[in-house]
Amino acid sequence: MAEPVLKRIAQGDPRAVSECIDEFGGLVWALARRLTRTRADAEDAVQEIFTDVWRSAARFDASLGSEKVFISTIARRRLIDRLRRSRQEPATEPVDVLDLADWSEPGSRGEVCVEAEHAAKAVAQLRPEQQRVLQLGILNGMTHSEIAASTGMPLGTVKTNMRRGLIRVRELMQVLVDARGEVET
């Protein structure tokens, strides 16, 4: 099993930095683009975030969470700091959008999809246990077994909440799949 990319960054492996950017750049870009006024601001934020990731890589502890969670946490902190610094100007999005941004994925041009925002709103309508299971599974990258251990829920209940939650999100978004398997809304 390969060493985590953050551990390799901490050890000074120059290839690891590129791998980290390749693997997590879309996530960081989507958050930054969503929470900044302009593309240039987003580019600056992404640079700050990855610089902070590089400096903080030695603090990564796989037993406390995944690399995705570690990097997302750094991104959130940097973006919140930027929002606070720019308080004299009205923010493009309120800080509450960070909760919605978790469910975002980069779009075809590196921007957050409108559908992701709809999905976040749909997730917010789920029962709390379904929201928690989806958050741990999708955003934190935890397996069903890890979710069961973390929440104290039986494994079958975790799987059921995950499945029913995803089905309900699809219903709430009124997603239709055509004969070719393409998603239509």
C-alpha cells in the first residue's frame, strides 16, 4: 500500500505535491470558486490553501480522518479567514454556504454545478441520521463499517440510511434517467 500523499509531502517528495494537487485540486477549486468574488480571488485562495497544506502535511494523522477531510478542513479555515478579512465588502455568498459547498463537485469548467447546490438542499431535507451517514460516507470518505463504528449504528442500519437517503435525494431533485443512462432534471 502506498504511503499517503501528505506523508510523502512532509518527507519532501516533490512528486507528492503534484499528486496532491491533481487529486484534491478539483475539490479545493470548487470550494474556493464558490466562496470568492472573482476567478482571480479563487486562484489566490487555492494557492494559499495548497501552501498551507504543504506546511501542515506533517500534522496529518490518518487515524483521525482521511486526507480529503484534512485538506477540506484547511481549505475551509483559509476561506473563512478570507471571508472575515473582506467583511468590509459584502460577501458573494454567506458563510453558511460552506455547509452546502461540501456537497459540491467541480463542474466541467472547474466551477460548482447548480445541481450540487440542489443536492445540498435536498440533503438538508433528510432525516438527521440519513444526513449524518451521507456526510460521513460521501464527504469524509468513510466506509459503511467505519460509519457504523463512528456512530454506534448497526452496519445494516448504516447501509439502509445511506441507500434511502440517496434515493430520497434523487426524488427531491426529481432526477430522471433516460434510456441512454444520461441524467435529466
